[in-house]
Amino acid sequence: MSIFNVFTLMGGIAMFLYGMDLMGKALEQTAGSKLQGILSKMTASPVRGLLLGMVITAVIQSSGATTVMAVGFVNSGLMELHQAIGVIMGANIGTTVTGWLLSLSGLEGDSFAIQMLNPNAWAPILGFIGIFLYMLGKDKDRRSGVGKIMVGFSVLMAGMNTMSTAMSPLADEPWFMDLFLSFKNPVLGVLAGAVLTAVLQSSSASVGILQALTSTGAVTYAAAVPIIMGQNIGTTVTALISSAGANKNAKRTAFVHLYFNLIGTLVFLCGFYGLHALLGFSFYSESANTFGIAIVHTIFNVVTTAILLPFNRVLEKLAILTVPDSKDQAGEQHSLLDERLLSTPSVAVGRAMLTGGDMAEICRTALLQAMSTTRVWNDAIADEVIRKEDAVDHYEDVLGTYLTINSKASTAVSDDLIPTGEIVSIVGGPLDFTSPKKLGDDMFAEDHLIQLNGGFDHNFCVEGEGFRKHAEAYEPESGRVMEVWSDLPGVQLFTFNKPDDGLVGKDGKPMQPHTALCLETQFYPDSVHHENFPFQYLQPGVPFSTTTEYRFSVK
């Protein structure tokens, strides 16, 4: 295998992962408007949750995204822990759809019908049609979304073929054959699959790479079975990471996903090797193919679900033992606007609308209770009215604040939130605060950086020079005004997107996301590394000072 095969392999992996990501996000965007409706019909039945989990994962092509969504819904109180268990089990079955689609590339035959079943025959045409739909459609309309799905699948298949071609010379490499012989050891195989999937953050992608490896002939079923088990364990990392900072039930949801796959792997491997010792499977040492990988992946998830579904309450208790209740459990609150839901914008918007409805219902009941005290005073009812008023204030105070920022540009950042050195125009976009605008209007806008941050966390390039007005925040209910004046070139807008655990606010209650506003004057972030950013070098013995004033008033 030459260095050029390695280069081709790297390009194939890149195309495969990009195609899968593009197709998955486009499917999610196109079908997203229906996800909220599907999830809102969730009942206490584990079987119904299982079916819903299967459907959602089959649609968006990502069990990780479905599980993270479940964590977000549990954290926001839309779903109970026992309901999420069924969704997680269904997600594991739904994710096998990708493997079956990729396995069709192994179909061979002379008949036109069989050739047309092979995705390699029609994927290029699909991509050709898809790019026209995408170019002719607007950025967010349905035609553009369908085009991106088609292009994504075409790129995915091109990447699959490129990987298979690049890896075929490995069949003649003794070290590669020896490597897969070592994976016959169940422990090594499981570890290899788990690490690969944890790195890729996608079991579908790692299964696809394993299917591509079958072209070398080195992958036997003896090695493939434990690797696939490990891939199912590795995919739980996504939900575990997502649960950081969530409430206890959301953390338990992530652990249910982990325990489901750990127990399933243990049971399946014991059964598989036990039956092989008794019966001697004829296929054990045979080279696996793409269909075989898809079959093993599906059998594992179906059998594991069939075994553990009746014991869903046991999984729930195991998760509760892992994340036990504490003495201050009563003070724990749901995060009504959970930032995890921003990964699926349509669901996040739906949740924001539900929160608005909740606020209206709280106001209605509080008004009726307040009116009842005019006839007969009741201390308990009066306290309840005050508590409800505080709950509504959490959201209204920030989302209803009008903000003006003296800026027409912002500093760009990468997906890792590292400043790139670019200054980009924000005129006409969700970051345009040149005229007074409610913070809540674009808090959940389908903007990549807003979704990445979970809200506003942006540096604005302030117009003009010298000591000048940077921004003004106005809360119309109370008439409070805060003006920010400074001689610094930038101001950072932050809307308290991800509160730290244990942070409390008014009356000792846990702080909620998007219930605070911060305007911080500054030099542009990382300006020392970008010559086009204004910056002041501090010199020994040379005085340096800046001035910032926060002026408060009431209209």
C-alpha cells in the first residue's frame, strides 16, 4: 500500500463523514417541523417510546442526535426518565438503517433491477439532481433541503467507494491481516470499536467504515462481532458529554443509554461465544461482507432491545443508583429552554413557543388566584401568586428587553469559538441591533454561531472612536434603562446561555438559561494575534487606562 493510497483513504473518509453529516442535518431540518409533534405525543408506554425512537432516528440518521434530544427533553421537563428509556432503545434500532443502505452497494448481478438496487448506480444521478434543487431553491425552503439530502447521500456513497478502493491493497499486507486476527480477542475488538466511535461521535459512520474495510477480505465475523459491540458502546459518549451541566434525570438518561449498551454487549457476547462453543458457527472464520455487517448490527440491537425492554424499570433504578438524589433535590428545577434542543432548531423553536404558552397559563392562573384573595385573604395563595410571578419574570425580564448596540459588524469565530481575524457585517441579520430590538426576537434564530453558543455570546465592533455610547438596554415593563459608554473598540453581548451548576439568583433559586444580560466592553478577543484588530501594547513605565461607564435611569 503506497502513500498515495493513504492520501486517497483520507479523502474518502472525509467525503464519507461530510456526506453523512450533510445528509443527516438536511433530513433533520426538512423533517424537523414534525419532530416536535411526534415527541409531544409521547406516552408512558415503553413500546410507543421505542417505536418513536426508531422512527426519529431512521429519519435523521443519528442515534446520538436522538439521545441528546431525549436528554434535552428530560432536562426541560417535557419527558420523564422512564419515557426516555424507550426512545433510547428505539434509537439503537433506528440507527441500523444506514448500515442497510450502505450494504446495498455490495449487490451484484446482470439484471437491470438488481443493478438499480445498488446505490452506486443511482447515487451520481441523485447528486446531480440534488445540486440543481439546492441551487434553485432558497437557503431554508423544502426544495433546498431535499437537494442537500440527495447531495449528501451521493457524497457519502462516493466516499464509501473511495475508501473501499484505497483499502483494497491492504489485503496483501501481512501486518493488516495480523491486526484483524488480534481483534478476534473480544476485549480488544470491543475496545477498538468503542474508541473509533467515540472519536467519530457516530456509530453509523464507524459501521460504514467497517463495511468499507470488508473489501480487503481481512475482516472476519470473529473480529467484526466484538468491534460492532464496541461501536454501540462508543456512541454513548455523545449523550454523556451532552448531559454535563444538566439536572439529575437528564444525567440518568445518558447513563441509561450507556448501561443499555454495556449490558447488551455483555449478554450478546456471552450468548454468541457460548453458542459457537456448542454448535461451531460455520461463518465464524469467514470474511465478512457489507450485508453481514448490517445483519450483525441489526441482530445485536433488536435482540438487546427485546431482552432489556421488559426490564426498563431496572435500567431506570440502576441509573438512579449511579446519580442518586441528594438532600437539595427539591430545589432542582427543569431548564425550560434547554440549550441542547438548539441542535434541532425546529424543536427549540417549538419549545420556545411552549414556554410562551406556559408563561401565559401561569399568568392566567396567578390572576385568578389573586382575584380570589380579594374576597377571602389566604396567605398560602398569596405566596403562590408571588412564586408564579417570579417564574414568569425569569423569562420576560431578558426576552422582553429592548437592546440597541452601536455596531454594524462583529468579529467572526470558528466552530471551536476561536477568533478567525475576520470582521463580518451583521446588518440585516439576527445580530443587527442598530435599532432597538427585543432580545427574544432572535434568541433562537437559525444562525450557526447563535446555535453553537446556545444564545448570544458575541463581540460587536463599535462604530466611531473615543469615548462614545456602545449600547443601551431598555426594559419597558419597569422603564429601567442601562447605557454603556466606553473608549474601548468592542462590546461583548452575553445572555447567560449555560449556567453553572449550583449558581443561584433571586431568593436563592437556581439560575435558568437566558435569564440575565451582560454587556462587557473590551478589545476584540485574541486581538494580539490579528494585526487588523485594534490593540494596545503595554509598555513598562508607560501609563495606560481605559474608561467604561454604566449609566442607569428610569424612563
